[in-house]
Amino acid sequence: MIHLNPVREVVDVSLHIYRTGLVSGIGGNVSARMGDRVFITPTMVPLGEVSLRNVVVVDLNGRVIRGGRPSSELGLHLEVYRARPDVGGIVHTHSPHARAFSIAGVQIEKMEGFMGLGRGYIPMVPYHPPGSRELAAECGRVMVDEDAAILENHGVVCAGEGLRDALLLAEFIEESARTQFIAETLKSMKK
């Protein structure tokens, strides 16, 4: 997928995930890659306030080309981009249901029929502090063969050929977590 305007995409996706409740406060981050440039949300700015003026542009080594300070999860985004040359967009959310699963240490089942998730469970990355090199490295390692990962006690990271693909996957994972929670609750009522 060719990004015609990666800055606009980052802004649009950021506003969307903020408005739909996949993030709150200053949580979450979004990036798009075009060639050797990464367009990423700024640090300490709620995704509902991301604008064309404050999207940060960095190179694949993390050097700022334009803008202020990039998201504290820049390292995570760069590790996934290095591990996956096919990825053009990344969405990191703190979506409530999926995050609850990550805090409880319960795996989210992969549901059939969407973006080739297949069977089994979405992999869970063991806890590392947000923004740490360890978290970034572990995400890069896990996502070599996966388009999504659950971060223990933290949230969800989704990658796609383009930013829209990553967004759709993040939304699907939150829906899957909500569905799994409801199904397990209903099963427990039958006992």
C-alpha cells in the first residue's frame, strides 16, 4: 500500500481510536512508514489532540527529521518495522477489553475469518516497562511472524501493510476480546 499522505493517515487514525475508546488520556500511539521515514504521534499528547502540525517524522534509526519528541514507544515501532519490511503501519492501543485480558494474563483466542489471524491465541509479550528497549526488542521478535501481539499488563500492538489494516486489526482484536469475555461469562452461568 502506498501512503499518499502518511501524516494525514496518522492524524485520522489517532483521532479515530481516541474517539472510539481504544485509547484514553495520553495512552497509545500510531505510526506509518513510507520508505525510510516513519511518521509517528508525539509523546505526551493525547491521540485526540494529534494534528498535522505535531506528527513527528524520524528516520529508521530514530533520528528526528521534523517535529518535537516522538512517542516514548518509538523503539517498539522501529523494531517491528525492522523485523517486518512488509509493514507500513502500526497501531498501539490500550483498548479496555483486550487490556483487561493482558492484565489478567488470559490469552485472547484468534477468531477465524479476519486478516489471516488463523487459529490459536494472539501471542502475549511478557511484561517489560513501557518505552523500554526490552519491550521493543521482544515485540520485534514476536511480531516477525505475527500481525498482532498483546503486551502483558499494557495493551495491544497491531501491524499492517498500511495503517488502515493495522487499525482494522486493532478494532477486531478488541471485538474478539469482548466476545470471548461475554462467551466465558455466559458459559459460567450454565454451570
